[in-house]
Amino acid sequence: MTQPFDLARLRQDFPMLAQTMRGKPLIYLDNAASTQKPQVVIERLTKFYRSEYANIHRGVYELSQNATQAYESVREKVKNFLHASSEREIVFVRGTTEAINLVAQSYGRSKLKVGDEILITAMEHHSNIVPWQLLCEQIGAVLRVAPMNQNGELLLDEFEKKLSPKTKFVSIVHVSNALGSINPVKKLIALAHARGIPVLVDGAQAVSHLPVDVQDLDCDFYAFSAHKLFGPSGVGVLYGRTELLNPMPPYQGGGDMILSVTFEKTLFHEIPHKFEAGTPDIAGVIAFGAALDYLATLDGPALQKHEAELLEYATKQLDAIPQLRWIGTAKEKTSVLSFVLDGVHPHDIGTVLDTEGIAIRAGHHCAQPVMDFFGINATTRASLAFYNTREEIDRLTAGLHKVVEIFG
Amino acid sequence: MSDLRELYQEVILGHSKSPRNFGKLEGATHTGVGFNPLCGDKIHLQIRVRDGVIEALRFEGSGCAISTASASLMTEALQGKTVAEAEALFKKFHEMVTTPMGQPIDDAALNKLTVFSGVREFPVRVKCATLAWHTLHNAVSETSETAKTE
């Protein structure tokens, strides 16, 4: 049951949006770092802890069975959200970072060998660089990087050229966190698959802005975090195609991921449980289910339209500041506004905006190679979500004019 | 706004726009490199010490208004001071920028450096204000260590 788009009404679903910061109404523009939570998520979390809490999977008592059912039902919600073919392909992890590390260590270590190449792009977050560097050190594989242009767009020809007979894995970001660029992942996956190379897509920045269909994309792995999708922190998802997940060795050993243990031999559980050792963030997963339910009540296309209009409006408003230089001007981009102001350090911008109640991010955004590419140390980044308003953009613009006034 | 004026006082803005003692130093006896991984700010500090007295010090690097002004004002404040006096001043400076708002600060001997007292309202910026001082501390203690091994 989708509701007609009513921004004022929708904002009331998010209690944080009514808070103040430094005595001013909070303007939260750091959604690429994390999103705020709707009341239903907060309520689900507390209700579970208050009246439903028990550990999952092993208890014969009713509470545990109910908790197990609530937890497992979220797997189906995630399956539907990603359009996966089976909930067995949905592995709960702590976040995108852990999902990528899981694939690097389990798939990478068991399938790749000395001299094999792993291809990533020039716009990856550190979490899609470092796990592969660790793997390369462990097994003697080589990390290759597909370049981008000055707009922050991946160069398709160059990407294809980097796919060599030695390339055994491709791991690419769907949407860049520092630039907002949307990569044509479907095309990239087709190029890799034509050469028999499996592909992981880092979807951390994509899921809150674009509809994702893993079967249509035809990706082998897809990773994202619940906290960037209006859910709790500490929960993430790894989607993996059954054929790939099945033969993969466990990532961590422990309880819950086994069928039987003797000191001689351990039989591992089937997927996805094989990859979920130890007690997970039960309440977090269940509350994440509430976030997915909540999102399903919203009018997706209307939200996307609102965000696109907001991005266009914000780009125009900020463009009028002569000292501003954009970092990330891809034709296809999400609502990420990353920029530098001549002669003003991003941290000074961040502090001035902070006193105006505006939360933005100043820094390298865990994408230092992206900063190096543009020859800068840091950018100022305002990243939007569907709950942001034109009035908030106006206050950001006014705040930036004030920055220029102070430091200009 | 008053917090902001308190933080970005005219002296700080002036020093950040035209930092004093910026550039290379001839005949440096001590050098230090400071790095703030949070923002990528870097400072390269060169000091000339003779008989325990800081004769000259200059710095290079890029940073925010707070860290640049702090480095600039530090180089002014330490000219002619002994290394021990410099370290004592660092301690006082550090105390000032980390004293919670509302509590009195001991600003004796800090002179011009008291312009950084507004940083207290912005704890995340304390690192910016102290980067140059930490670099100084490392530069002078590194040499004492080297001296030991010789």
C-alpha cells in the first residue's frame, strides 16, 4: 500500500529530523555516511528487546522459536528487496565491509592463486580496496585498477582493456560515495561474464537511491549495509549466487554455522548459515526488516523524482558560488554534492556549517585514491536522502555564503 | 555565531591567510612531520636550536585555518625560548584547548595564543590546533633520542 508523496508528513516518520544541533533545527546532509531511522525501526528494536528477546536457532522454547522466525523472515524481505531467487542467497553480516572481506577471504583465498588479477575501479571506497590488498599479499595475486575521467566517470574501454586472461575477479562500486557517480554495473558485469569472471558489486551507496535487481544485473555478489538504508547500524547483507556460495569455505568458525562438531571433524551447515558464525545482531536484523517494510509503503519512483529534483536544485544554487569547484560531475549520479571552495579548508567549512545546525562531511570520505586523483586532500560533501527539503538546501547555500564571507 | 567569532578570531584568520615563518629554514637542527589522518593535513617543521635555545623555526604544509594559524602563532611564540620553555608552553596550550567550556583557563604566559581558547567549543578541532605543537614535541624529543644512541 503506497502512500502519495507528502514530504512534511514523511519527515515526521523520522524523529531525528526534528532535533536541533547547536541550538538550530538540524539539517542532516550526511546521508552517504549513514541515514536516519524511521520511528517504526526504533520501535521494532525496543519492542524486541522489551518483550520478545531470546537467542535464535537453538532454543526449544517458544520465545526462541519466535525470535528465530522473526529473524529468518527478514531474509525473505531482503530477498524480495534485491529480487534474489532464494533466501539462501542472503547472508547477514555486520556491514558492507564485512561482506567484501568475507568474499575476499572465502572465495578469493580458495579460488585465486599466485599471479591472478583482481580488477577494481579508481573510485572505490577503502572497503573495496583494502580487503583485496590483504588477499593479494596472502596469495600473491595482483590488484588492477580501471581508471576514470575528470568528471568521475569510469572509462568503459579502459575497464574492458584491463580484463585480461589473468583477471579472476572483478569488484566494483555501484555508486561512488565520494563522487556520487553511478557506474553502469550491468554493462561491466556483462563484459566480465563474457570472459567467465565473477563480479562483486559494492552497493552501499546504491540501495537507498536506486532500485536494485541482482538477477537483472546478473551480479555474482552484492553487498550493502542496513544503516545506509534507514535500518540499524551493525547489520549488513551479502547476496551471493547459490552456485558460488555453496562451494565456498566458511569465513569464520564457531557456533550456529555447523551441523556437527567432534574434535576430529566438523560438518558445516548449509548456506547461508555456514557464513553466520556466532550470535548475530538479532534485534538489528529484525529492526532492519521493519525498515524494509517501511520502505515498501513509500512511493519509490516519487522519492527518486524528488531526490533528482533536489539534486538539480542544489547543484544550481551552489553553482552560483564563484569559489566553488565540483568534485564529481558524472552525467549519471546520485544526490551527492562533493566540492571544494577556493582557499577554504573543508574542515573550516564543516565547522561554520555546524554552527548553523548543518551536518555535512569534510574529509577524504575513506576514498583517498579518489582525492589523490583530483589532487586534493579532502572535499566537503553534502549527501541527500529523500527526506531532505529545498529549504534545507537554501540554508546550506546561505551557510556556504557565510563561509566565503568569513574566509574570502 | 558568537561561538564562531570566538573560534575564528581576526588574529586566527589573519595568520591563516598570511602565515608567518612559512617556508624552509637554513641550518635546521631538528625537523618534524605532523599528519592528521582525519583531514590529510600535513605540517613540516624545521627548527634551529643552539645551546638549548630555539633560534629560529619555520614550517611548511597545508591545513585548515586553525592548524595553519596555530603553526604560525607557535613559531612566533617560540622564537628565543628554550626547548624546556617550549615544551612547558605546549602543556599550557594543550590544557587551555581541552579545558571544558565554563571552566576558568590559566592563560598566564600564553599571551597571544589565548586566541585559540574558542577551540574548546569544538572538540573535534582540538587536533587541528595542536598539530603543530605535537610536531614540535616530536621534533625535539626525536633528537634527544638520537643523541642517546650516539
